[in-house]
Amino acid sequence: MALNGWATRTGSSKDVSLTRQQIETMIADGRTIIIVDGDVLRLDAWLKYHPGGEKTILHMVGRDATDEVNALHSIDTRSRMARFSIGRVDGRWNNFLPPIQGGVFTSHIDQDEITANMKICDSTEASSQSESSASSPIFDPIDRTSDFALRGPGGPSFDLETSSISSLSTVESDQHHEIPKLALKDAYTQKEIDLDLAKYPPLDATTQDDIVRRYRTLHNRIIAESLFECNYNAYLIELCRYTALFSVCLWCLHLGWYGTSGLFLGLFWHQLVFTAHDAGHMGITHDFTMDTVIGIVIADFLGGLSLGWWKRSHNVHHIVTNSPEHDPDIEHMPFLAVSHRFFESLKSTYYNRIMKYDSFAKFTIQYQNYLYYPILTLGRFNLYRLSWEYLILGLGPKRGPAWWHRWFEIAGHIFFWTWFGYALMYKSIPTAGDRILFLLVSHMVTAPLHVQITLSHFAMSTADLGIHESFPQKMLRTTMDVDCPEWLDFLHGGLQFQAIHHLYPRIPRHNLRRTQKLVQEFCREVGIPYALFGFVDGNKEVIGKLRDVGRQAAILAECQKHVATKSH
């Protein structure tokens, strides 16, 4: 969906055509540059105010982010991005590898020329700001004086000849330097890449551009069929279900059936998460403030979890799905590993720490197919930890449109532990044993939710096919859907349509089943396999994947033991 009318609103300098070398130079100098609909956006000032977290933007630096931006943002938000435009690119844009993913950039012009160009852009930007419309709930006015000032020449400098190595994908590198790369490449990694290259459409520009064109056509068709419109009657039914579950919980608590009460409280939480997920994606009212309030009330006040943490993590997941180094949703070391690449003690760009493959991990990973379900029964306790870490450390935006979220969420957590921790557990349950029973049952019964969340990705590919793979192909390659009868949709809460959700995250979940047929038709047209498994078969796929990785861990351990023995 194009952002029309930028030139008329923002001034002639925004129409300047920027070359690839100029953009690479700006990125080498530390600028945050992305491409959306051919427009070059400089997001340095917005980075720390982005409600979805800065990591989502950093993973798009140097890339054409049109489809990712359109998928995750409303029309109003996208139109407001015009104020960050500093020019345009001509023709098809070939992606760079973002710095956060290891991309290396070099300057191609003198620093004086960069400074002159940036001053022109800044002065024009300042004048265009005075002419822009009133602030929106997404892009509030912010101080640009310091944020948009040119950074000194502190960016990395490299002695490269014609282009940055950041413009080459892993796959391209293998194709051009097959012999030396194959000698270095891990056999399992190469096998996974080869399987994906054989199974999915080729990565040449013509094929990927056709996939993108058809994907955007499908987007327009979905809009025409009103599938982005929310069915509020469906949420009325959801509200009745939530009320019934919580009422049964309180009634059983009154009768002294503490285990049964905990069961229904867990079911209440299980169902609530689905609506919090919808609100986090602005899939209910499509209004940023309204959906945020709905989401925080559900997640924080009623569930004791942080919606802000979830959005920060989940948006990155949507951008770099199933990437071992970058996707927090598959980074569960030292307990679970869905790829042998975790044996390398990878550094997580999300958590900014090394995921150590230590002696404890070497033991647990070998048996992870047996530990998978027991670990997930404790998943909710880990979500508390992550939520508290996010709120206590203040990892969310402190200014901009989301500045108030942290304080509203903290109030929500105080409210939650008052009604759950004090009123229910402490005041209503007489003995310590019954309190522990109530706590464990209510939390462990939410395990199916964690199974549903991991099911759609754990069994899918974690291979990196490079920077030229299109957004829709990558989402379909790394995500599976779960086949279930329509009457069970309430139990899955839309998570059974994760492939469709990853293509169009803002579609309300009650419309995903209707959208499924359109996506299946799209997959047939472009030749992308649509992964669809029954719930039982999907679990078998996940357990099989965990077993395979566990075997690889065992083989590696035996090899290391053999080498150590021979060295002595």
C-alpha cells in the first residue's frame, strides 16, 4: 500500500534521488535508514520512542521494509512516516544485511559532503515539520535538535573495494564461492539450506518480485472483502466465556475445591491471552491507544503479564522469525534448542548476551524431547520474570506516544497481585498446602497455550536463505498452521492460523479462517508450500525436531569426548 502525496506535503528536497553508495555511507556513519515504498526513511530520532521497540527497526536497516511495515502498522501510522523521509531510491532496491545482523558498511564519499547533505535534509525537515498536520497517537512531536544532529565519524571503517559485504546473502556467497565455503560450513546447516532451496521458489529477483506483487494483490483483496474489520459480536461471546470461567473459579473457591478452582482460573487465563494478543496487534479497534488500554487491562491487570514486554519481543519475532541469533521466541537455552546452531554458543541480538552451550545445556538438550512438555508447564512463571525485568529496568519507551505504558502496567501488576496473590491465595485459602496446590494447578494448566505458541515454529526451518528472500516466502517457510474443526477455534484462539497471522498480523482472529482459503490459493499460485498439520501430527513434528537436535547434541558430545581421549 503506497504512501501517496509525500512530495507535496514535505517539500522538494524529499524528492531527491539517493544512490546506493550514499545510503551505505549514511548507514556506515551510524544512521538508521530503511526503505519503504521507495522512500528513504531516517529513523534515528524515532528509534527510542518506537512503541514496538527499537530492535524491530534495527533489523530493517538497509532493507526494503515495505511489506514488514505495512503488515504491522495501521494506515494512519504509515502515512505519518512521511516526516522521516530524506529522499527516494530509483528502481528496485537490493537489500543490505543490517548492522545488527553482522552487516559491514563503508563510506564512499567525503565526510564534508555527508555533512552538507545532512544539513540540507535537517533544515528541510525542520520546515516541513511546521507545515505538518496535528500529532497522531502514534507519532507525537519529539525534540529533533539533538537526535537528528549529524553523528561524528565514529562508525566502522573498512577497506573494501566496490561494495559492502553486507549486500551479499549467505546463499549468494555460497553460489559464488562454493568450494571454500563448503569446506567451512557445518554439514547440518548446509543440508537444511539445500532442502529449503529445493523445496521453495528460487531467490532470484524476478521470482521474489512476483511473489511480492501477488502478496500485495492479495492484501488488497483482503481489504475489499472486509477481512480487516472486527466482528464485535464474536468478542461478546468471548466476554461471556471469560465471565463464566472466572465465576466457576470463584464458586469452587467458595466451596473449598481449591484444585478445581485453580483449574478454572488457568482456563480463564488461557482464553484471555488470545484477546491480549489481538489487542497487541491492534486487531480489535485498530486504534493504537484504545487497543493498548484493552491489552494492558487484560494482560497486566487480569493476567499479571506485561503487554509492553510482549510487544517488544513479539514484534521482533515477526520480523526475524525462526532466526536462532535474533528471534527471542526460539531462544530457550539451556533448556530447549530447535537448531544445532545453538551448539555454537550464539549471541542473542535481542537479549544481547551469549546463549552458552555449557555442560548443563549439553545434558538437557540431549533429552529435550522428553523435557519439552514438563518445561512448558512452568512457562507462566518465566513470563512473570520477563515481565518484571522489562518493567523494573524500564526497557520500554520513556517518551513519545508510549511513555505512559510502563506506569499503567506497573499499576496493573499491583492490582493483579492484590486480587490474585492477596485476596485469592492468601485470604481465601487457609493452608499453605492448598495455596501451593492452587498456585501450581492454575499455572500448569496454561501449558497448552505454550504448546500452541511453540507448535507453529519449532518444527519449521531455521535456515537463513539470505537477505533477498521476500517477506511472504520467509513467513510461510518458517511457520505452520494447525488444522482443526471450526467448532474448536475458540480453544486455539487464532493461534492455529499462525502462517496467515504472520502474513497479515492485524487481521482479527475471527476472520482468519475465511482468510485461510485466500492464502492457500496464493500459495498455489506462487509455488510456496503451505504447511498444515493436525494438532497431534504437529506435536509429533515438534517432538521429532527436538529429538533430531538432541541426537546431534549427543553425537557432538561423543566426538568431543573421543577427541579429548586421543589428545591424552
